[in-house]
Amino acid sequence: MSASTSPRRSTLGRSLTRLSCAAAAALAMLAPSAHAAWEPSKPVEFVIPAGTGGGADQMARLIQGIIVKHKLMKETMVVVNKAGGAGAEGFLSVKESKGDPHKIIITLSNLFTTPMATGVPFSWKDLTPVSMLALDQFVLWVNAESPYKTAKEYIDAVKAAGPNKMKMGGTGSKQEDQIITVGLEKATGTKFIYVPFQGGGAVAVQLVGKHIDSTVNNPIEAVAQWRAGSLRPLCVFDDTRMPYKEKVTATMSWNDIPTCKESGVPTDYVMLRGIFMPPGVTPEQQAYYVDLLNKVRATPDWKEFMEKGAFNTTALSGTDYVKWVSNAEILHRTLMTEAGFLAK
């Protein structure tokens, strides 16, 4: 029998062929694929352009915790507060990290207000938009031991006290808290002494200590003090009430807080909570973080945080996000102009 027709040798040849194919497949799995999706290859720096304890700080640290808990990313994420210059320190550090996909930043309204108020050479267009995570509300708060039960009662007391007698605490100068305060003054004919602090956590502590008369803190920044019976919410600066109906205190839910318009205070304002990257990153790198944040938002931890902080859960990416940010910039320029906050 010839070699070419030997069943034994033919079977051996087929076995060797199968082994060769298996080895090649194994090597192919070990070798990096030219078409593999991008992912971080070193720790990711997560920049917060604000102080500790505030809404942006709490949200960023929650995101970091969710990513670790659910193993959503192979590399670590390092949270860094860069609050200097009303957040300019953080924004400029990301702007200057062109092409670096291992750096992201959480944004709030100082994305617009800081360059407008200070003239610092920065615009949101210098960054790469990733995703809007949510919109944050603002609530008018007073100390729970104060006599004011409604926004109208408090505003009437501010008017009766006269200009520059009552203190409104807020985060930073010429930023969203002071913009809301100016809007409130214009809508009601009042005049506060505006007292700036570095973060929303510090603002809440000052109100508990009665060092100021009121604040316009975000829900998440004052919920612990409200639950403890130290603070009282008077109204929310939005067109509609917050939808969350589970009781936060023994008697009230977020939904029980009237809008400021309902209370005769015609002022409203919501704030961005979104993510950007440095300029010059690739679409694949941008898409990685869009997908990562979608996974974060799908977790029970995120949904619990949204309810705890009474967030508006609107989320956007791509062209819808860019359009929203573009319109928000126009709105803030108008508000900053009206308040006289633009850099000279």
C-alpha cells in the first residue's frame, strides 16, 4: 500500500493539521488584535473642578465606586479635586492634556461661568464631550429652627429686613449659586448679602450653624441635614416638582417641595452634570467612556443615588449632548450679562 493511501498516515496527517490549527488559534488569541476595541492601559484620572463634599465631588466618587464594585474597567480610576480659580485649574489641566484618553472631567455650570467671569482662556469647545449624566436641581433652604415655612414667608422677611441684611450662602462667586441668587433678587425685589464658600458641603454646614440665613444648595448637598431635621426646604427652582415620592423625612418627600413659581417666586434653573475628555482623543476612545457611563447608569447604585439626590435623570451623548451644551452656553451668557458678572 502506498504512503499516499495509507489510512494510518492519512489519519496522522489530519491530526497534525488539527494540532497546527489549534496552536495557531491559541497564538492568535494571545497576540493583540489590530481590531480590538480601545480601553485604558493605565490608571484614569477623574478631575473634579470643584471642592470636596459638593454635588460634583459626590457624583464623581460614586461613579468611581460603582466602576470598582461592578468591575466595569480593568484599570483603576483616581479622583482628583482641582478647584482653584473657580474650577479653572481643572478645566485647563484637561485642555492641556491633548490626546490623552486617560483623563476625564465631570462638569457643572462653571464649565460656562468660570471663563465668562474670569476671562481664563478656556471654552467647553476646547474639550471632547462624552455624556450628560443628569441635570441637578436647586432648592431654597433655611435653617429648620427659622420661622419660615414657605418661600413667600421668607422672601417677605427679606424684604422687611431691607437690602443687604439677610445672608445667602452659595458655592463660589459669579457661579450658578450666585446667578440664582441674582435671579431671585430681580424676580422678588430683594437684595441679599451673598456669601461664597468653596463647596456645597461647607454651605450646608454654615446654614446648620446659622452663620447664614439661606442657601440654594443642590438636593444631594443638603439631604443629610434635612433628614436630620436641621434644614428646611422651601421651594425647588424648576418648572415642575421633583418626581420622587418616597419620604425623605417622617413627613416629606422631594415631591412635596413646591416649585418656586408655585410659591410666588418666579425663578428657575437646572445644572449640568456631564463628562468631557481632553481635545484630540479618537472616536473609539470617546465611545469607550460613553459605553462605560451607560453601564454605570444601569446599576442599582446609580438609580438609588438619582433618587436620593432628586436628580433630573435626563441623559444625552453625541450630537444631542453637543446641542444641549451649546444652548446652555448661550443661556449662561445672557444670565451672566444680566447679573453684571462678565469679565471686563
